[in-house]
Amino acid sequence: MSNILFENSTVDGGQGRIAGVGDPCSEIVKAIYGDDVSPPIQNVIIEVLTSSGALVRLVIPNSNTGTASVYLDDKEI
């Protein structure tokens, strides 16, 4: 089960929940890529380089039981 909340916000102030804490991480991967990808996706990786130069990496496994991991400058936090 996931440990991540995946939402969107709209220009009119609305908000939509795509997947939340407790939902399988695979639901987030499916929301981004669909379910007809070959070969199957193993992870979704999102990286952000902060204005201070730190690298933040979020790894979301395509798994019904795995949890997302967060790394700061290549160290898991």
C-alpha cells in the first residue's frame, strides 16, 4: 500500500484525488502512464533540483504492496 498522496489542482481552485495513502502505488503509475505499456514500467522517478542545489528524488514502484521512497542527494530519507 502506498505512503503517498497524488492529487491535482485546477485553475478554478478545484482539487482532484488520483490516489492516496493506502492505495496501491501501481494506481499512481497507471494514472500517469495508463495500463497498456510494454515492457511494463518498474518505477516512476521524479527528480527536483532545489534552488539551493539539493537533489530530491521520489521513486514510486509499480507495485500493489511497495511504498514510495524519497532520497535527498542520493541518501534515502
